[in-house]
Amino acid sequence: MEFGGGHGLRAGMRDGAPLAAASLLLGTSFGVLAEPVMGTVAPVVMSAIVFAGSAQFGSLAVLAAGGGAGAAIAAGVLLNMRYMPMGISIAASTRGGWLRRGLAAQPLIDAGWAMSYRGDGRYDIRYMWGVTAVNYPMWVSGTALGVLAGDTIGDPDRLGLDALFPAFFLGLLVGDATEGRRGWVAALLGATLALTLTPMTPPGVPIMTACLAALIALVPNGDDT
Amino acid sequence: MTAAWVTVFALCATLAVTKGIGPVALGDRELPITFTKIIDLLAPAILAALIAVGTFTNADGDLVIDARAAGLAAAAAVYAVSRKSILLAVGAAAVTAALVRAIA
């Protein structure tokens, strides 16, 4: 990802700033929706120790519909499943003993992961931490704000906040995540797989399955790299 | 403990394992070139899937075109002019989606 082309923690923090703004707004949206279902404290603790937007919204939807903890956990786990292949992808870029490597992967989030890719299978782990370092406080404080000011804010969807993250991810995609023709083929295939599976599988499975689109790398190619 | 709290702690624990299992199990060994080529395409595949599901599906698992699609189109228009204007694009997406909902 270009974004000014920096490396390391500081560059990650700088490039993560636009995302942090979006996280503040979406975190607020989560707080507003979660408060009537989960109370005032649990949503903020969830943002602090789970820190995974899609899983939080997904499990909240289950609880809001009257589902039990088992169903809510299952929904969240499925939505988080994509972090396993993402974790595998950064493994070679982590250093130290097993505990240190496992901890190094904890600040993994979608955008920071995509932005920290440096080609040739390598990720700038410190850069990824930097992106998360500016996002995390915004996500947590946004949630607290939403919990406290829910009555004033009203329906967050009215504000178009659910359009924030697709727009941000599109920026990463057209940035240079799709460098080369194969990147675009993988993107189209991933999106198609996910949309095809959505009506027939639980949430999370479509995104996880979309990872398989990356296997087109195994198809022998001609002049394109 | 309420269902909400059980969910919070269970997701915290499972996500930590999900994120960490790859680096813990694989370590920092060198990867075969085939694996590197697959990783090259993982970000576009996942990002595109997140965009598609986040824009064109609803909570019931239906495929839909609604205000979010208009928001994404607004973001695409911004990127067509300047690929680096992420903040502007994200703002345009939210404002457009909000306007479409206000009119509808």
C-alpha cells in the first residue's frame, strides 16, 4: 500500500487516521444499537476486549432478536473466521518465541492487515500495530459515546454510517491491493463467491470462502504477473 | 452471568486464538513461493468480499441494492478522481447514503 510509502509504527498511525475517524463513527453506531440489548457496560467492554466490528454487530443482531449466548457466539466466531487465514499470512513476518508471535497477531484488523502488506508474502507488523493503535481508542470511546448518547443520536443508519467501511475498503482495493490483473480477478471472484453464498450460508462463511479466490495464484499464467 | 456477558468473553477468547494460531503454529519459517503467490491475492479477495457483503446484502441474507450502494458509488466517484482521497470518499459515502435514506 502506498499511502506515502512509510514503514513502521508511526507510518501506520498516520495512515490509519482516516480509518480511525470511521471507527469512531461506527463504534458510536454500535454503542447506540447495543445499549438497549446489552446494557451500558457490556458493549464498551466488548469493544475493548473483542475489538472486531463485524463480529460485534453480528452477535448483537442475534441477541437483539432474542437468541441465546450460544447462537450469538456462533455468529461471532463465524464472522471472525477470516482472521485465521489472515493470521497465517502474517506468520512469516512475526518474530520471536511462540508467545510473542501470538501476541504480535492480536492487533490484526482487516484494513491494517491489507495496508501493511509489502509484497513477496511479507507484512510490516509494526505498521499494522500503528494502524490499530489509532483505531482502538476511537472504536472503544465511540462505543461509550453511543451507549451514553443513544437517545440523542437516534437511529445510526439514518446517518449512513453503514456505508463507511465498504467505502474505506474500496479505497484500499483501488490503492494498490490489486496490483496487476490477477488482483482484480481475485477481487471479482472473491466478491462473486461471497454474494453467491450469502443467501445460503450463515454470516461469515461467505467472507471466509472468498479467501479461496486467492487460489487462482496456482493457475499457470502467461505474461501477467 | 447474562447472555451478553458470556458472548463478550467467549468471543474475546476465541478471536485471540483465531488470530494467533497461524503465527504460533507456523513460526517465522520461510514460506514456499506458491504460498507467497496466494498471499499476494488474499487482500483483494477478502477486501472485495467485505465490500460486496457490506453493501449488497442485508441482515436476513438477502441480496439488496439500497442506500449503501449509492454510498459506495459516491466513494468510487471520488476514487476515480483521486485514489488517495480516502477520507473524502468515506465521507461522501456516508452523506450520500444518508441523503438517499432521507429522500426514500
